[in-house]
Amino acid sequence: MKILVIHGPNLDLLGQREIDIYGKFTLAEIDAALQKLGQELKVEVKAVQLAGEGEICKQIGAAGQEYAAIIINPAAYTHYSVAIRDAVAGCQIPVIEVHISNIYAREEFRHKSVIAPVAVGQVSGFGMNSYLLGLRAAVDLLKK
């Protein structure tokens, strides 16, 4: 079983930007933790970081041919990308939305996710663990 993790724009700057919000860990550390947990759960995890909205949509659209589920942190696109929302809605595999910070405890414009209504679930506010919880949820969902 293979699971795709999509990191959205600016997540490649983790550990450097807004440490008070996102913490000191890096994207490489998240990916390493996902790989380790994937091995424990006996699933293959592939992670990609994409800055462009179109790139993300294309990746989602093609994912069903190779992957059983997607975990996505759409980052800023969470709040306004109808294109990514539509790609998720049209996806034939489960998609779980994750966020490092609690988007509902931040600026008001971050309180709405256009992705959440078409995802199978959302995990936010647990730092790096949001990704790990999302991976566990994806594997549990696929086993049912």
C-alpha cells in the first residue's frame, strides 16, 4: 500500500520561518518521521513539496493510479484554492487534510478551509504529529 504526502507552498521553509507558530523542525524531519512510521505501519510513503497550485492539482489528479490515499497540507491554498478543492473532490482515493498549526486559533481568514468539506477528515494543531496522525488515520481507513 502506498500513500502520497503533499506539502504545499512555503513548507520547505519550516525551521526558518515563524518558529513561534510552526516550530523548529524542518520538512526533512517531518518526511523522516513519516518514513519511519510508514515502515512500522507497513506502508510506503512518498512525500513531495509543491509550491504551485497547478502542480498540486496535477499530482492529486494522477495519484489514484499509484497511491491508495493522499495526505495533504495545502498551506495557504487551504483557504481559497477552489482548484485544489475540485481536484480533491474529483479524486477517487481518500484525502486527509493536515496542518501543523491550529488554523482555527489563528487569524480569522485562516478559519475556513475550502478543502475540508471534500476531504475525509482534517487534523490540525499538533505540530509534526498532525502528519503522523493523518498517516495513522489513512492506514486505518484503508484497512476497513
